[in-house]
Amino acid sequence: MIRSDQIWLVWEPIDMRAGMDRLSAWVQDSLGRSPCDGSAFVFRNRRTTRLKLLLWDGNGVWLCQRRLHQGFFTWPSPGDPLHTLSQEQWNWLIAGVDWTRLNARPNPAWKV
């Protein structure tokens, strides 16, 4: 569980060799946000099989990585450079589940 004010998905894929200094500079320069504002920033590779999490916890910076052995992480459509997630959506994302369908409304034309 992430203890963060906000969880932000960064749409643009990154080079997974990037470390915390490079990712922090990217957040500040490209997004105009402070990497130390209590938010968690989640980055992905091109194939969307790996994630990197950058998080300032008040004492230092965390940089964590997760890799799926099968399948892909569900990522938002292109548009805004950042997309925010709830804690529940984050939990589904890292489990490899399509978190975008969790709040899908049923089609009114469907009959039971």
C-alpha cells in the first residue's frame, strides 16, 4: 500500500535504466511538479510490462520497480501527461488487473 496524497501515472514511457535523480528531474522539468510534494509518480516502459514508482516519504526517496512475467499493465489512453489513481485502482493496477473497468457502468440496453 502506498501512503501518498496522490498517485500519478505518467503517460509517456521512460528508459527503465533511469534512476531517482533523473526521474525526479523529469517530474520537475517536464511536469512542473515537485517530486517531494508527497505524491507518488508511476512510470512505465514502452511495452507496459514494467513499472517504476518514485515516492518521497518525508525522509528520503523510494524508487521501486515491478515487472509482470505475463501480460501487461493497463495504462490510460494518451492525453494528459499525468493521470491520477485512487488507492483501490493502484492495488488493481499492480496486480495486473484492468483497473479501468472497475467502475464501468452496465449498458442500459442489456437485458437480464
